[in-house]
Amino acid sequence: MRSLLVSKSTPKRWIIAVAGTTAEHRVIVSIAGAILLQSANEIPHQLFEAVIGPAAQLLPFCFTGSSLALAAYAFLNAARGLKSPRFLISRRAAAILAVAVFTAATFGVYGVTFMIKNSFTASPLYSNDGTTIDQFAAVTLLNGKDPYGGVNIITAMRSLGQSGEFTTPLRQGPFQNNNWLDYPSPQILNQLVAQQEQSAAPATAGIETQVSYPAGAFLWVLPLILLKFQSVTLISAIALFIFAAVALKSVGAEHRLWVALLFLADLPLLYAAGVGSLDVVMIALTAMFWILWEKPYLSTIALGLALATKQQAIFFAIFFGIFLFYQIGFKKTLLRFGAATAIFFAINAPFILWNPTTWLSGNLAPITDPMFPLGTGLIALSAAHVLPLFSQHIYTILELAAFVAAIYWYFRVGAQKYPAMGFLLAMAPFWFAWRSLPSYFEFFALPALVFWLAQQVRGKAGVLRVETPAISEG
């Protein structure tokens, strides 16, 4: 049975279609669908609104939810050895999927071109305030000042020529009387940044002004600043290319073409890399500590660096720790996480000692600061007025309950039978959060697929342990 088939159904053109009923085929087809659904979120919202009107507000919710469901279906169904519905394995569906993947990959080629161009331009475009403040934090550090206490997003935006519309508004200062669902418009945010005093604190500025990530986020871009680069996009681009190289080396030869195509079709990942988002560095490191788990030194270094880059890595690390426990036992897992924690503190310790208050305040800002509700999860239904807006505590309770349930299931069942589900479960609880940003969900599918395919290679070689006898499945 072939995983790639060339069809001559149309005399004047060739269509590469997916054919076959192997487990690998089913998973690749489903994850390709999940990636395409996420990529649909990159289509300008106005196009959907022109066709279906206000209902377009619900499309990001539908696309994201469907992609999560399709990915979960892929890994659960493959592990159980169940047959896929005919619509996933028919030649007609395969041809449609192939055309969709190639179409997305065509846009992906443009994305790669934009990424390279934005890496070397003197006037980079950053569509998130995180990249802007990371770059300015690196400059601040080179000037001998504490990045956590000496950086203000207003100064950073003006200095680097970035748009105020990409700042993160807070329900305080000029927005303290806003309804929670009255998210400030891009025009208002632009005007605020243009008129606000550069020394304004979050309480008076009405936007998140401080560095709110671990120190690795701005230390990654430090070499580019030293080399006089005006853009820090190159760091995200390098991380993505390294991730792609590791992925192609880790999967079976028969699947490399499709993995390469899916890298090009994953438009959210390419776009994030193109605008210098450090989320790409974090997800690349996360993918590597999972994929390379049998290489203890490389995996542990990647784990420590991921934890030192973005807070989201913590959630992937929890499920990775459970997976490792079943593979190498508690003691070795503890040693690896101890070493990764040491890497995290080695990177952050100078800033903790410099000013522990500003470091802690910055890293806890996503939790403690009064940010407006936003996202493509459950909160999107309230933003579209399908559901009422509940108390923030309700969303927090739902999020924590989902996270506890995910950890319990993965420990009892998932890590042994469906290990790739760890990627999905790490982010799925954010579906219930007050802020369920698209970036929480957009990047899990491709790393999960590569990890799963790499596990199939290991399984065929007879080197994969799937359970620890001391723990019953219960």
C-alpha cells in the first residue's frame, strides 16, 4: 500500500493524492486537516464577513475547535487500530486534501520569502508586542539597565517604529470604565501609544508595558543586536529551519515529502516566524525535547531552554515528564528535569538577583494584570454574544478542572497508549481560559505529528517501551 499515489485522472495535469489505509496515512490525513483548519484562521476576517455576515465571528472558534478535535481523533483512532471513515480514505477526499495542502503550501512559499525579507530589512514588521519588547529589552540590557525594570512598551514601540495596535490593553487607566467585552480598537490603541508619556506605568498607560517573559526571550535576540541587525526575525527563522531539519531526519523516508509540505502549509507557524515571534523558538525547542527524548543531553538542554523562553513551555514539560516516567523511570526523569531547571535558573538568576520584584512581576503579568478577555476558545462565544460573559473565576475554574483531568488521563492511560496526545493536552485546557489566544493552539499539530511518526520508526525498530509494569492502567 502506497502513501503517495500519482493520479492521471486529468490528462493535462498531475494530482498527487493520498491513498492507502495504514495508520500513518490516517494520522497524516487528519493532522493535515487540522493544520489546514488552523491556516484558515489566517484568511482575512473581512472576506468571511462579506459572505456570511456577523456569523463570521464564530469561524475562528469553529476552526480551532475542529482542529483540536481532528488531531485528537487522529492519535486516538490510530492507536486503537480502528478503521477511518470512508471520507478520510477515499480517493476523492484524498485529491481534495492534496489540492488544499498544495494551495496552502503555495502561500507558504510566500511566507518563507516574507520571513527571509523581514529578517534582513531595516524596517521590520512585528505584529505582536512581545517581539518589540524583547528586542528593546536586549538593547536595554546592552545599555547596562535591568530589562525588567527599564523597559517600557511605549518607548519600545516608538523607538522601533511599530504600530500601537499590537499592544495588549488592560482594563485600567483610560480603559478602566470599559465593559469587559469592549476591547479597544486598533485606532484607539495607536492613538494611545502616540499620546502616552513614555514613562507611564501599566496602571496609568492602560496597556501592558513591561517585559512579561523569562529572560531567554530577549537573550535569544541579543546576538543579532550585537551584530547590528535592525530585525530579530532571523532567530525565529533559524529555529524553524532547525526544527524542520530535525523533523525530516526523524520520520521515515516515505513520509518526508508530506512533512515538508505540511511545514509549508502551516501558515500560522510560518507567519509567526516571519514576524519574529519567540513562540516559534519555544515550540521548536519543545518539539525537539520530545522528538529527541532518547538523547538525554540534547533533550534536556532543549527542555531547559524552552522553559527559559516562554511560560507555555511549562505545560508541555508536565506531559513530557509523565511520558518520560513511563520510558526511563522516575529517577532518570527527575535528574533530567533537575538539569533543565538548573538551565532555567542559570539564564534567569542574574535578573532575579538584579531585581527579584520586577522579574517576578513581569513573569506573572499574564496572570495578575487585568487583561481583556480574548481568544478562539470558549470566550469567543461570549465575544460573539452567543453566551453571556461569566465571571473570570468561572473560566479559571473550568481551565484548572480541564488541566487536572488532562494530567490524570495522560498519567493513567495517555502516556502509555497515546503519547502524542501530550502536545494536544498541554494546550487544550486553555480552550476554557479567559484568554485563549490563537497562538496557544496554532503550533501543536506539526510537532505532534512529527513526534508520532518518529515513534512509529522507533516502534518498528523495537526500541520503544510503552508501559511501566509497576503502574497499573486502572
